[in-house]
Amino acid sequence: MINKIQKDSPYFEFANKLLVKRELHSCNASMKIESIDFLNELKDFLFPHFSNKFYYSQEDVVSKLQLLERNLISLLKLTTEISENDLEKNANQFITKIPFVHDMLWEDAEAIYKGDPAAESVDEVILAYPGFMAILIYRLAHELYKIKVPIIPRILTEHAHQATGIDIHPGAEIDSPFFIDHGTGIVIGETTKIGKNVKVYQGVTLGALSVDKSLANIKRHPTIEDDVIIYSQAVILGGETVIGKNSIIGGNAWLTQSVPPNSVVYSKIEVKVRSNENYFNTMEFII
């Protein structure tokens, strides 16, 4: 039999602390679940590839847009940080951007299809490419981020991160078309700016140099201009770092300074041929 807890038990102090935290941080699991449900609704609406739903008329499409707007209002209410007066305004602002986002995503899909010899169709890109899925979710989350919706944009992009291995902050500014090839391990920070027709391979980091929390509102991540290719495992850091247009950044490059347009940057690899005589040199076995 469990003994009755005494009032002076340390558990009462812990219980009080827990209740205060639950009051101050009232987000709950339903926000994450409903955010992802809303994302799936949007994917279903924008691309028949993810849907069993057929739209037979323009009226059907407009009705679905109106339903999405109502569902978004319900979702925004869960944040508790948006006033009642702003709920409808924010939802309407987001819905009016849907046609624009739709056009950008089709540009992205076309660019991936044309740029990847392994892609057999645009439909394959939309259905099967993790890079496209990460871009899709980022573009929707970015529109919510721009109208200052709290938490939900990060829930969406972290959902994409878990599903694809690609981590794009919703605050990044990425023009279209944008091509992510393979994609696993890519990190794109909050204040990154990426121009048109940029191609990024797996493992690339567009990150910040170490900065204090007080500098959160400054540009901390690099700018990538139009027509740049960044090969796998390249690391580009810093808010003042600009990669000029039409440049190529080779694999494993490490950059913390700008490069002019039309540059080719690569890390030099030295090849040494080992002889049998020094095969057991311990320096060769450092891991």
C-alpha cells in the first residue's frame, strides 16, 4: 500500500513547479499533430500525387481553399499568441499566397527533373524525391513564418527534417527554382538567402559562425547568388559571406569569406603512395 504523501514532502515542491511550467508553457501535443494534419491537407490539395480527392470544377477548388482557411484559423488558435482580431487576417494572408507557392513548387520540380539524369518524370520527382518534399514543406512553412506565426513553421520544417534528413529553417529566403540532389544532411540556417537556379548536394551546411544569442536578429548565415552549384559536404558560414553568381563550390570546401561571381572553389587533396616498408607506421592508423 502506498503511503500518503506528507505536505512537507519534496514532491509537493516539485508538483508546484510542474504546475507553474504547465501554465506558462501551455502548448500540447495536439498542436504538433494538427499542424502536420494541416500540412498533409495542403499537400493533398496542391498535388494530386498525394491525394485520392478529385476536383471537378473551379468551384470545388475555391471551396477547398475556403475550408483550408477555416482549418488554419482553428490551428492558429492553438498557439494562444495570436489575438482573435488577427486570426482571420493571418489565415487570409497565408491562403492568398497558395497560388504563388504552387507555381514556385512546380518550377522546383521541373528544375529537378531537367537537372537529374536519373529522374524519369516530374511525377517521379514529386512523389519520390526527398529534396522536393523538403522544399515543398519549407515553402509552406516560410509563408507562415513571414506573417509571424509562432512555433507552427518550425513544427513543419522539423517534420520535414525527420522525414528527409534535410534541415531548412522556415526563415531562410530561397528563390525558385531550387534543386536539392540526394539531400541527406543538408542544413540551411534561418537568415540564409539563396537565389534562382541554385543546386545543393547532400551534406552541405549553410550556417552561422558562433554568435551570441543577443545577435539573433542580425544576418548570421550566407548569401548564395543565382546559378551556384554547391557540392557535397561543403560548409559555408557567416552572414557576410556571399557566394557570387555562377560559381561552383567543390565538395568538402570550408568557406567563411565571400567569393566573386564565376569562381571555382575546391579543397586540394594530397595523395601519398604507401610503401611496404613503412606499412606499420602508427601515424597511418590515426582515426
